[in-house]
Amino acid sequence: MGMWAATNMTSDHCIGEKQALLEHHPPGRRPPHRALCHHLTMEAFKLRGRDARWWVTMIVIPAVLLAITLALPAVFAGRLPSPLATHWGAGRMPDGNMGLGTLLVVQVIIVGGTWGALAGYGRGWMPASPAVGTTYFLLGLFLAAQVSIVESNLDAATWAQAEQLGGGDILVVMLVSVVVGVAGFFLGGGTGNIPKREPGSG
């Protein structure tokens, strides 16, 4: 929902409130027109602020995180083998590879698809905070994993010679994912934006 539509909805809402206020007060004690205009203006600014928060939370920040994830391999392309080591086995040695183009396509489909579906579903209204947090967790997971992939493959002659992936690397990836996910949860409204289960439902 755009700012113009949000402002129109606010105007309609406040016009109704204005009529209710006028009907509630006797003619001699009705609030001045200036006070009613101030009330209308404040309501409009509230909706505009909510609209801006949606853009920042659902569009700007996810776009920046995804852009960094996709740009990292391009920045170090001259120092990376082709294909890249993208999977490490139980012995923490690389045992799977993927071409850079394929890797980026997979990331765009999974992360971009999830993000796009959530943003499109809300249509300008903030989705439930757990859904926002989950999307941010996924963005953080792929960003942190991308950093590990690039770091491990850096200056390796072939993907099989990529560095081992240690337990500390995995811990950092998960920690970054959780931190970004929690940030998304609170940006999405925190505990105040969790749908309440209706009595008697499932």
C-alpha cells in the first residue's frame, strides 16, 4: 500500500471520527476546527510512518543483505576457483562443488523467492513478526554462509583444495543468522505483532 493510499484511508477514518466528535459534543462546546485538523494530521503522519517502516523492513534492508550476498563472489572472482567448493563433509573437507553462476541462481531463487513472497503477501502491511524474523534469519544464513564459502575458496587452485570448514566457522554462521533473525523479528513488530489464536481454533 502506497503512502497516498494510506493517507486517503487515514482521511476517511478521521472524517468519521470528526463527525462522531461533533455529534458527541453540544453545539456550544464542540472542539475547535484547528484541533480536529491537528488530529487528522497526526493520524496521517502515523500511517505514513508505518508505511515508511514497511519499506525499510521489507524492502530496503533485505535488498541490501541480498545484494551483499550476491556481490561477494563477484568482488573476489579473480581469486576463486571454478567451480567453487560449496559443501563440506563430516571430516570438514570439501566434498561438493557448484559453479558460481549456479550458486547465485540457487540463492536468488531460495532467498529472493521467500523474501518476495512475504513482501508481496503483506501488500504494504507488515506481516506477522515471526514471518519477518524467519525471512531475516534466512537472509543472514545465506550471507554468513557466502562469506564462509568465499573465504574457504580464496586463492585455492581447485575446489578440492579449498580450506577446511571448522566448527568455529559453522558457529559464526549460525550466530549471525540468529542475530539477523532476531533483528527482523523486532523490526516486524516483535511480540506485539504475533497473531493471536482464536478460541476454539485448531
